Amino acid sequence: MRLGSAGRWRCRGWVARLWLAMALVVLACATAAPVAELPAADASQRNDAVHITRAQLLSIPGTGYTAPPQRIEDAALPTDGWKEVALPYTAGRDLLPTPSGAVRTVTDWYRIDVTGLAPSTQSAQSTQPQLLYLARWKTLGHIAVYGDGMLLYQSHGSPVHNGYNHPLLLPLNATAHAPPPSSVLIRVDRLRSSGSGFSTVWVGGEGALSWRYQVRQLLQVELPFMGSAAFLAVGLFAFAVWLGKRRESLYLLFFAISALAFLRMLHYYVGGNYMPMSDDWFEWLTVASLLWLIVLIHLFLQRLHQQPSPWLTRLALVLTLACNVTTLPHVSKAIVSLYLFTPLLNLMVLPVAVLIFAVNLRKALRAQLPEGRMVAGWTVFAVVFTSYDGLLQNNLVSPESVYTSPYAIIGLFFLFSYIMFQRYTGAFAEVARLNTGLALRLREREAELQQSYQRLRVIENQNMLSAERRRLMQDMHDGLGSTLISAIRSVERGTMSDAEISVVLKGCMEDLKLVIDSMESVDTDLLLLLATLRFRLAPRIEGAGVSLRWEVQPVPSLPWLDPNSALHILRITQECIANVLRHTQATTIGVSTATVDEGVCVLIEDNGAGFSVEEALRRGGRGMHNQQQRALAIGGTVRWESGSTGTRFMLWLPLQREMDAEKVLAPF
């Protein structure tokens, strides 16, 4: 069953609503996930983990990063200076970092006593690996974990993009039947001006902690990655559409936005040993992609509501270019490390982004753009999420929170995909509507052309009948009419005998029959036309005591042979045979055909007394001049060759004839 136009629009509307509902569900899950609990299968699994919210902290200042020792004894940690802190714990950062902030470091030691676990938990843990789960460790540096003084884990790679957004899950007693450690030390390096964040700690079995790790990994890493990858994939499809429709710049903007969103979200899930470039350039790419993303979103919205703001576009471009140039690595001496200035830059960009979105939102609502309300809703979410991430990045909220900017980008993906989906399907609907209208107009034009064609056919038939009537009347007037008038006058004067009158009347009958024969269809066949002539004139030739030698050979057809041209050929050959019978006392007449010089030649020969052709033409004989005129009217020629042994008449006819050659025919 095929849906109608209204049905298709309803289906598209439901698909679009489902698409947006999925986006809202994902965002709701992102905000609710940090406090979610797994419905455990039994009570033992629910109690198989301990949530640690207190720790002892020791901060040791230094200069530069140092590798973690293999044993705690090697670190020579002091016994005093430890203080008890509540987890999650954050160390504030400097909003305006100093040049020394990129060199001076602090090493934080978190000591966690795990001897206070419940006996049931310890006994259960003694037969399976005991795991440590850390939701987030946020620092510009590395992390190392010790169990009973032995190094169990340390991070590697870049100290800046170190996988800080990846949760940590590691075994404390990986060896089979090894007892769990009684104390855990976690070493965290950080730059003094960058601050740090350290979440609460969970210690327990795999069944109690793996789902927490997986949910956190999904929300902090996998969903941002899948969202940005899906955004880029749809953007590549939009780019392919743009290659086929270069005038639709909206598809190109969508692709550019998807590419920049992908680059912007890389730092949420890329880190550790997988960095293809230096920290400075990667941080510059992250900041630049955010700035250009805001500019392209502005251009996209401006393209939607069709109300450009040149001043706002110039302002956004100037600020973006200035920020890109001044933050280039190794260009500005005032910026020692760009990653220390990134939180401040993000806070400075926020008012500009709010201004751009507010202006475009006002124009979209003023233009009553259907997508304006959705853009307004996304703008509110984006501003709230970005502001919250600014607080999280500056260690002003709990480090256990999830970065929400990736979900603002995912929301942008859903929103823009919905808009492009509506535009794409709307374009198909518009094409279908135009095709329907075009088909209707085409049918109307076809009906008009059919009516015009019918009228033209009627007029053409009338003109053809009128022309044929005039031709017959003219021919009968010039031939049959003049002969009858001459005969009537001769009879009235008594100058013609009965035999002569009979001859004249027979000639008139032959003329009338030739006129009728010329109206028969000969299908461009000259031989059929000559056969008709033979049928009509043979009795007269035999009655005159003259033998007929018929030597006609096959010749090409004449496409231009119509009734009018056929009458000319019949008149020419009739006049020639009549002259032979009347003037030459011939006993034999021969008729033959041949193909000569891209034409067809009809030859009529006799063995009678010859005559001077030049003298006959000079005397102005009407018969020979009429033959010349008729041949010229159909694009042919006539020629006579006469001598003492007889006369040879040649009628040459072209295979192809000019359409207007007949216009030279004069009345006969």
C-alpha cells in the first residue's frame, strides 16, 4: 500500500519526534547516571563493595614531573603533614596562570585504609580479585596506585591529555589467592596553577564494580565517541549530497560543523599513548575547533532564517581569527602553556556564543521559522551545559560529575539532523509537487497541441483539396477545355468532318483519363506511372498503325512523386507521343528508362521523319514549350535529338527534388 502526500508527512513527523525523543533520553541518562544504582541479583552482590569517602592527603611541592618509585620506601614520605580530607576532593586552580605555573608541580598522595572492610566482605574477597574503582582523576600529570607499598599501576603518555576522562578500574590482588592489601596509596602529579580533582573510591569485587565502571565508561567516553562519529558520518553524507547540489550550501555547512564537532570532542576520549601530535598543538586544535564551530553554527542558523547579520558575522570572524593566531603554539610569549589558559578562554567564549545564539534565535522566531523553537531549546541546554563544564573544568564542582558539553554536541547532531532531514524530505516533496504540476501543465499543453494539430489537419486538408481542385480546373481549362472549345467552333463553322470530330473527342477523353490517373497513388514508383500511361495510350497507338516497343527497366523510386508531379510527367510523355503520331509518320515508337547522373531518364524514340529542333523551338510551338515548363516545374529537363532516321526525346528526372521547384510552373 502506498502512502499519500499527507501520510508521508505524518510519517516524517513521527520519525523526527522519535529522533528528538532519543536525544532527550540520552541527555537524561547522562545527568542521572552518576547516582544510578544497579538492581543486584542478591544481597551478597549489593554488599560486595565499599564506598570510600574519606582519605588522608599529603601534598609535596616540587619542580617538574618525576617518575613514580617502584616502592613507597623509595619515596621517603614524611610521617607528618598528612591531613584528612573528604572525597571527592578538588584543589583550586589559578584563573590567570603565571609563567612559573607551567614548571612548578605538586605531588598529592592519597592514603586509603582498607583494613576496615566488613569481615564478610574480606572473606568473600579472599577468593577473588579485589578491584579499585576510581570514577575520575582530574589533573595535568600522571597517576600511580600502590598496594601495601608496591606499585600496582601507573599512567603513561602525555601528562596533559592523559585520559583523565576515562574511569579507572584495576585489581589490587591480581595474583590467585593473594590477600588484598590493607592500605592503598594513590600518587597524583599536578601543576601547581592547574589544580586537580579526585573522586570517591570504590573497593570491592568485580560483580559490584564492573557495571559502575561500564556505565561511567559509556557516559564519559563511548557515548561522546559514538555521537561524534555518527555526526561525522551523517556530515559526510551531507557533503556527498552537496557535491551533487553545489547551490545548497546548507549541506556543506552541516558537513563542516560535523567535522569540527568531531575534532572538538576528541579530547574527551583520546589520550595516553595515542596522541598523534604534541600537547600544545592538540590543545590549540581543540580550542580552534570550538571557536570555528560557533562561527559555523551562526552561519548555519543565518542560512536557515534568511536574515543575515553582517556585523555579527564580521565580529565572530575577527575574534576567531585573532584568537587562533594569538594562541598558536610558540607564537605568543605571554602564553607559556595553552592548556593552562584553556579554562579561561572557554569562559571568555561563552558570552560571545550566547550573543550569537541570542541574535539568531530572535531572528528565527521573528521569521516564524518552524525549527526556531527547537533551536531555542537547544540553545538553553547548550548554555547550561557549557557553563556547568566551565565550573567542572575550573574545579568548582564535584569531579565525579560528567562533562555535559559532549551531550550538547550530540543534541546539536540530533537537532541539525532533524532539520536536514526535514529539508531533504521537503525537497523531495517539493520536487514531487513540481513534477505533479508539470505533468498537469504538460497534459494541458498536449491537449492544446492536439486540438491545434487537429485544426491544422483540417485546414491542411481543406487547402490540399482546394489546391487539387484548382490544379484540376486549371489543367482541364488549359487542356481539355481549350480543345473542346476549338472543336465546338470548328463544328459550328462546318470545317471539321465527323472523323475529325471523333479524333478530337477521343483526345479529350484521353486527357480526362490522364487527369484521373494522376490522382491515383503510385507510391513514388515511376514504372507504375508509365504503365498507366501505356494502358491509356496503347489503343490509340495501335489504332494509328504504329507498333509500340516497351523496353522499360527498373529504376530507383522518386520520393517526391505526388499527384501533381505525376500529372506533369503524364502530360510531357503524352505530348511527346501525340507529336510522333501527328507529325512524323513513324511506324515504331520505343519507350525505355535508365539511371543517369543521379536521376532517372525516360526515353521515347521513333523511326519517323525528323525535324529541326532549333527551328521548332524558335517558332514558339506551344507543345514543346509546355513540355519544358512542366519538366522545369518538377526539377527535371527535356531534350530532343532529331535526324533523318527518327527523333529521340529524353526526360530527365532527379532522384531528389527541391520542395519549392514547382513554384516556377506557369499556367499552360
